[in-house]
Amino acid sequence: MNQIRVLVVDDSAIVRKIFTQELSKYSDIAVIGTAPDPYVARDKIVALKPDVITLDIEMPRMDGLSFLRKLMRYHPVPTIIVSSLTPANSEMALEAMEFGAVEVLAKPGGSYAVGDMSVQLAEKIRAAANVRMHVPPVRPAGQQVGRTVDASVSQALKRTTHKVIAMGASTGGTEALKAVLMEMPGNSPGIVIVQHMPPRFTTAFANRLNTLCQIEVREAKDGDAVLPGTALIAPGNFHMLLKRVGGTYYTEIKNGPLVFHQRPAVDVLFHSVAKYAGANALGVIMTGMGRDGAAGLLEMRTAGAHTIAQDEASCVVFGMPKEAIKAGAAETVVPLTEIPRTLFKILSSER
């Protein structure tokens, strides 16, 4: 079996040691080298040709963001950003993903024990190794990032306020979700989202989307009402479920075991949406590694919900949608750019 060759780039000798020790437990992964800064990393990338890089953001001589931009321009390699849980680092990690990084991981300590980190690091490395690398286009300075939604679409959604849209994504999902949510008009049905990310990063992700979208986007809290014109993102390291009292949907945020090595897990959300929203729901599963979400999406479809999967060509990693399609969970399979239009079409046909 071919091993995934990993280069660990971090100025902390302790982190380099922990990553090397933990990854040695997996037969399909090999740490072929480590580097304390981008200059050493540059030489080792050329010499060792790693399949995946883990990259710290805060390093001496050159910061991780600057290095990543050069790397993606001259020698693209699937890169996982490794960062401590601070608001500033969370913002920089999101910038890194816009520059082409494929995953983000919290450093050991704080909310993440080394054991959980080890499992999630291995999963992220496997996902990164399957990524189709491309350099994201850089938005010109001054270009408006908000979207103007056609008035006919906005009018068509007026009669769908009791619907709920549930979305799940992993590797590549931050950019995919951004592309979809920026197209949603201000009177969209309430949206609940699981994106596999650590704590703090989900907060920063929600805050950033809120500045780009017509709808309000925020990190979910326990008991939040799921209202039209609002998207709620599951907080990192917690599962999110949809519940209902009378005609009001709300979120439940809870701890619990990892599901498919994830917390939050898409399946946890989708199963609850099937139970409490049934045919009043729409489900969307997007780019990501693994099987999380497939069973839940199938339960949603069985309960009468409309279900959509992102197609292979537009996925960064065609794992989660592929498993959902194989299970018969996806009613419709469309490219990323067609997901908003498909949602509008379904919603405008509902009476």
C-alpha cells in the first residue's frame, strides 16, 4: 500500500514531535520530514516531494500565509493549516483557505486532547491527499463581494418561510458554502449548517460569511430559533440538532462522541432534520472526505425532503457526496454553481 508522505512545518519542536509520533500509528501515513520555518520547508519540499503539508501560521522569518501564497503559485501541494485557538489565528486560517489550503486543524491542547487531534489529523491528511489541487482566483482589490439576487427569486421565496435548509460539508466546504450562501436572498428559509471545523474557526467563518451575504450568518447557540433569512453554523467541537416546538424550529447544541471521527457531524444534524422537519426540509451535501451525512440525507429523503448532492467535477473531494449518491440519498446531483438555482426551483414550486 502506498503511504501518504507528509511534511510537518511548525516552529514548535514539541508540535513537530507530537505530530510525528501520532502519525506513526497509522500504516497509511508516513512523516518524511519536518521543518521549523518556511525556508527549510522550501528546500525539503523540493527534495522530498511530499503528498501533504501541515503548516503553522505563526513562524519566524516568514509567516505561514506568505509562504502558502508562494507555495500555491509555484509548487501547489495540498496543505493543512495548523493553528492555535485564537481569534486572530482563526481569521488568518480562513484567509489561508481562500489562498488554497484545504483543511484547518487546532493545535493540541485547550479544547482538543492529543487523542482526538491524532484521529482528526489523520483523517484530514487522507482527505488532503485526495484533493484536486487548483489555485483559487484572487479577487481584485475593490471588487464587491456581495451578491444581488434577482427580484423574481426573492418574490418566489415569500411563501416558503416554514421550510428549513440543512447543509453539510467538509474538505473544500468553506469556499463551497460561501459560494452558495452568497447567492441566497434575504428572505430565504432558515438554514442550518455543519462544516467540519474546530472551535473558534467556526466562529470566524460565520462572522466572515455574515459580511459577505444578504442573509444573516452566525455561529449557532443552544436554543437559537431557525428563522427565515438566517443561517446557523454548528460550533466546532459540538454537535448541532434541529428541534421543533409547535411551528418554531430551534437548534440544540450538545456534546457527544465523535461520529465518523467528527464533532460536529453532518449525520447528527441530518437525522434530526428528518425527524423534526420531514418533508418541510431540503438537504444539501457538499464536498468532503468520508461518509458523514450519507445516512442522514437518506433518512431526510425517506421522510419526504428534497435532497441535493454536489457533483464530482465541482468537488474538492468527492467523498461525502459520492457516498450519499451511492446510498440513493440524493434526489438531484448538480455542480456547485447550480445548487442555489436548484434550491430556488424547488422552493418556488412548493405551495
